[in-house]
Amino acid sequence: MAANDDTGGASPEAGALDRLFALLQWCLPTRLLSRLLHSLAEARAPRFKNLLIRLFVRVYRVDLREAESAEPAAYPTFNAFFTRRLAADARPLPVDPDAIACPVDGRLGAFGAIERGRLFQVKGAAYDVTDLLGGREEWAAAFLAGRYATLYLAPSDYHRVHMPVGGGLRDTLYVPGRLFGVNPASVRAIPRLFTRNERLVTLFDTACGPMAAVLVGAFGVGGIRTVWSGNVTPPHRRQPRHDSFAAGGEGVHLERGDELGAFHFGSTVVLLFGPGAVAWDENLQAGMTLRMGCPLGRIADGV
């Protein structure tokens, strides 16, 4: 359909301003600008980085009372502030051990069932799970007829990503791509946005079967990092990179709520579960604001 064209065809949900914003992004050197922003965010000059932090807190109304440190001077760089830790009790996990914990602070986008191998970006515009997973058909097969949820992190949000369920890391795949914005206007206007952008696919074996957490890069995202390998980007590479991890005691195992990684600016996480593995909470609605640790659903009975 037209929405799958590589150079145009905005979704039916996109308005004129959305399309204009998307066109501007097609024309901009987003990789170069993202590298420049990353360099500024790593500056250590105290007056400069403190000014950046204070301006950001004021413009985006960031609540620093939840952070381990509420003092801008305590952070060596703007990026350190941006990926700040929260106080230990700021995000409690669900009491129910079978609950799926929201992995981030953010806004819930599209969610539901993976139908005929497709996930919906917005109403009327879909993308392929195989494309999302970097073309790995054998990985995608595990999620056909499964469940997905898309979570958007705005610049003002807490930017660490946590595990929704416990699991052992099996594979990661860095997929090179564009750096379009992932804000709601871009999602409405740019077809197959999440399969165009640079991303890191992480595959876990969990008590409810395979789970993928896809960390999608975006314009201004100066870096994606994980707790097991450190910085994934920068640099923004041109070739994919696949890493396999040992199972059992030699591998990487994370419990529900453990930190998985972080973004160095606003971005998106796409969660995938296999068929019959989880049931989303009946109260979920697209567009609602969620906090890390709140229940998204439960591991399905009998899994």
C-alpha cells in the first residue's frame, strides 16, 4: 500500500503539519546533527553544562525530587543528568509476581496482537515484525500471533530502560538506519518509522517464552547503551552487528525491574511477546502516560 513507499505516503492519521515536519526531517542531516548534540551533551565545562541542565529542567518541567541527586552541579555532563538514576523507592514494582512491569516512563503508543506478522504504528499504518527485527525471519517466527506494545519516551521522561519480566539474554542485533524523530507527529507522518530508524534488538528467554525489547534510536539520540556492553552508539555504524550470549550461569540474566539500558535522549521501546504468553491489562489505552514498574498486563494462565 502507499504507506509502505520508501519516500512518501504518510499515514491516514497524519495532518498537513505532520507531513511538513516529516519532510523537514527527510531533508536534514540528522546523523550529523545528532553527533553534534551528543558532543554538546558530553561537555564538562561546569558553567556550560549547569546552564544546559537548568534550562532543560525549566523548559521541560523535570521533577528532580525523584532523582538520586536534585542538584545540577552533581552531574559531570548533561548526558549524565539526562540518564540520571531515580531514588530507590521512586518506581515500585507490582506486587503480583506474574505482572508485566512497564519498562520505562513514557506514553503508550500502539499495542495489541501481532496480526499476519504485522504491528500497527498508528491506525491504518502497519510495519512488519521481521523488518523490525533486522530481517531475522527465524526470530520473527517466535512472535507471530503474539503481543506487542510501543512506548515513547519524551525528553522530560526518566530515560533508563528496565526489564518487564525476568529473563536470560540470548542475542542482540544492532541495526543501522535513519535517525528520524519518534515523537507522535513523526510516528503519524513517517511510514514504517520503527523499521527505518537505527535500533538495538535484544532477545531474552523468559518464564513466558521469548521476549524482544527493541530500543529504537531517534533524532538527537546521542547514544544507546546496555548494562552488559556499555555504549552501543555512538558511533552510528553502517553495518549490522550481531552478538550471541551464552545460556545458563555464564550468560546475562536480569530480573524483573533490573536496568537493561538507557537512551541519551527521547526515544521508543517496542516490546514483543510470543503467542499466548501475556495478556495486556484491559484498562490500557493508546496515548496514556505510564511509569516504569506499573503493570502492563500479566503472564497468561498456563504459561
